Amino acid sequence: MSKKLEGNGLWESSRMMLPEHKNRIRNDERETLRRDKPVLDDQKQEEMERTLVLSLRNHVRVTIVLFDPFEDVRLSGFITSIHAHTREIKLQWAEEWKWIGLDHIIEVYTC
């Protein structure tokens, strides 16, 4: 006779799990992958700002990396406007555009 609590412990004895329990397990696993936003030094921030201004003045295509706790987001396009007072830039690609807060950007480079 075999024991119910073998191998994987409690999971082996439970052949069915409620969807809520499955979702909770997935969410808990995802949370273990959460990252903290990196702190950028002044030199890195100045370098990024110069690259943004270069794109605005010379119509140079840039790639912007936005911080996300789980996976960074990359957007490419041209800077069409910089608002220093609201600390936002306008990134345009094709017929679409998006306002992006400078505080969300962790890297900028030319394509």
C-alpha cells in the first residue's frame, strides 16, 4: 500500500485544485521574480539626456528601455518633444506616439 503524501507531498494527495488556488500559486511564483528599479547615477542620467536631445535635434532614431518589475520594455522611435517641467518626452514611431516619464527610463541608446 502506498502513502498519499509521497514525492511532492501535499500535491500528490490532491488530484484536483480550485482555479483560485492555481492562480494564487502562479501569482506567488511570479512575485519571486520581481526586481527593484535600478538607481542611475548622475553621469548615466546626463548621458541619457544627451542622447534624447540628439534624437530631438537631429532626428536620430533611439531605443528607450523602460523599467518594469518583471521584464524591461523596449521602444524605438524618434523624440519629437521634451517637456522639462513635467519631465516627459514624446516618442514617435510610424503614426503612433507616446508620452513617457523620464523617471521610467533606465537606458537610452541610438539604433
